[in-house]
Amino acid sequence: MKKVWLAMLVAALWLAACGPTAEPTATAEPTAKPSAEEGRILTVMTHDSFDMSEEIINLFQQKCRCRVQFLKSGDTGLMLNQALLSKENPLADVLYGVDNTFLSRALEGDILEPYDSPLLENIPPEMQLDPSHRLLPVDYGDVCVNYDKNWFRERDLLPPADLPDLLQPAYRGLTVVENPATSSPGLAFLLATIGRFGKDGYLDFWAALRDNDLLVAEGWEDAYWGNFTYASQGGDRPIVVSYASSPPVEVYFSESQFDEAPTGVITADGSCFRQIEFVGILKGTPNRDLAEQWIDFMLDTDFQENIPLTMFVFPANRQATLPDVFVRFAQVPAKPATVPPEDIEAHREEWIRAWTQTVLRR
């Protein structure tokens, strides 16, 4: 069952930066053909990791008397590039999946129309990063350090409680992270360290972590399923960069019963990076009314309450009810690290190059 959650989690958790360099192949995924009265089609451009139940999509189609098709266009960076390149002749009506690591690029590209959805009143103000309301928050997730609880219990060793703990001799050779040049969670964790230790201090943290026998994997799958002791029989690293939602997902897909999640999360202030995912209306859409209806639907509780167990992140609408497994086992950091979107856009590649020089090129 763990392979099932791997596929679903990798498909659901945001593919932020530094993905493939090849041109994306956009694929439309239509639902059932509309009747004569339901001839209008709303096209939603998404990243490849979008997922939602057919029941929920059909609920919207019944309300709008239209058909929705999804144009999956690669990871977030590739999807946004395609939307920017097709600005004069938009391929879709709605763009979903831009997160706060690409927000400034999307806004500067001037491809979106403002929409003041009435549902924004249910979204926390701190998630509304675009005051022009061209990008409206839909969901969020936190990239954090996870650990194998049983591994530490068996050795009578306390797990790390904060990022500086990872530098202690007791945790030498225990941590695996993802490369920020090839991995979305790797980039998010790099941003967490920049937010926590500052632009002048994050490389010192990484140099010390490297010297404490850090292991770097190319992607989340390699790190979690190949090196993490809880998920891999041959793994030898009980500390891994993953998601705050990983523990409830482990419980949800396990055939065992748990009184507590088998994995833990470091949620100390400034130890995680929160990715917020947005939706917006593409300029020039001939279906402005349907696009507004779709955004309202995404922000309302029917859609929002399905997010945790389809995309394994958290709904932005504070009125949405979380599933029991999230209520019981999820850990949400109170104060994640923050980096302004405009700083991310301006310095992303510079920070990745500096990290590569510090951690991989000795």
C-alpha cells in the first residue's frame, strides 16, 4: 500500500522548480461528453500533479451545465512557461497550480485577470499574497524534516527537535535531503533554511550539515523510498526532508492500526517552508463567467474538503472540515519560514548555484 501513497503523494505535492528542460506536452483530460444543453467547455490548465475525484468534478459540471477539461502541462515551472508563451492565444480559461515560488513570475507576466471571489472571506489573509486577486489561494502544504520514530526509540535517542540539532554529532550520517536543482521539496527546504538563517547564514548551516555526513538524493522518491529507514528496507537514514502531511498519509494507506503516526515532523519555528498554491483566470478567456464559477467552486467547501485525501495537502478555506486522519495525525507548523515571492524570483537560481557549490562541489 505504501507504493500507492507514493504515487498519489508524488502526484499531489507540488512540483515547484527546476524540473525537466524539455518542452511540456499538454494533455487534455475531458470528462463525459456534454449534452446539447451542456455544450460549453471550460479548460483548466494545471501541472501534472493535479488530482480530484470524478464525483466532485461532476458536481461542478451539473451546477454549471458545462464540461470541464484539464490541460496537464508538466511541472509548475513548465506549466507557467507554457501559459506565458501562449499569452496572445491562451490555451485555457483558468490556470491552477502556480505556487509562491513562482507567484511573482506569473504576476509580472501579465497573463491573469483580477477576480474578487466572495469566497476569499473564508481564506486567511496571510495566504492572500496577491492583493490584486489575480491569483487566489486554494491549498497549502509544508515541507519539513521528517523522522522515523521507532528507529530513535530502539536506540534510546531523542529525535531532532529543530534544524540546528541536525548539526550535532549524535545525528551524524542520519539525514538525507533532496537536491534543490532537481526536486521541489529540495528547493522548498533550501528556502526554509534561507528564511530561518538568512541570506548571509544559510550556507554556513549547509556547510556544517554537509560535514555531518549529509546525503543528497536527486528527488523525493529516491530520498523517501530509497534512503529513509521507515519506508525502505535497505534505508539507513532515519531523517528525511518530506512533508508535514506525510505522517497522516502513512497512517491512511497502512494496513496496520496506529495510535500515533509512525513518523514525526520537526515543526519548530522557521524549520519548514509553506508552499501555497493558487488559481487564476487567464486573460482573454471567452468563458469568464464559467471561470469565475470554477474558482468559487475550488474555494468552496465541497472541493476544499476533498483536497486532503486526493492531493494530500491542506485546504485554504478555514471553514473546510479536515478528514479524521489529518485531525489525529497531521502536524502543522505554527510559524513556517518565509521568503518573499519577489526575492525567490530574483534569487532562485543564484541560491541554487551557491548551494550546489557549497554542498556538492568540495
